[in-house]
Amino acid sequence: MPTSLADPPQRQINAAFMDYFSIEMVNTLRVSSTVAATRAKKLEQEMLQAGLIPPAIAPPRSEDEEPVRIRLESIGMHVGANITEKYLYLDCRFHEDSK
């Protein structure tokens, strides 16, 4: 497919790179979410002791995997929104008529 100088260069990523990146991202998020969950539990205990919040009724499904799932889901939503925005910007089917 011929390209002109006006077309921006396409960015291409090796599929193996994305696999390695995803594996490392999950491992990093697992450690990071452990630190964040510990910090949140400490803050919650302090608030419970001070009487600012009532005690929790039901614990989360899995205390080890829940923070990782929440962070991965939020990253996925952010990346998906960025990709959608980029494709909509590049392939704009809704044109404004200035009549």
C-alpha cells in the first residue's frame, strides 16, 4: 500500500512485546495493589477505632485477588476509551454541517 508524505507513519508493535508487557504489568499491579490494599485497611482500621465509620458487614470475594481485578478493570476501561477515541477521531463518520 503506497503512502504519501502527508500520511503519518503507522506505529507497529510486535505481538510478543505485548505479551511480555501484559505479564509484567499484571505482576507489577499485583504488588502495587497489595501495598494499596494494606494502606486502605490501615486507614479503615483507624477510622473504625475513631468511630467514624460502621464495621463492614460482608468481606470482598477474595481479599488477595479483588484489588488486582479492580485495578486491571480500570486500566482496561481507560485503554479501551483511549483506543475508541483515537479510532473515532481518525475515522469520523459524523460530519458537522455548517448550514
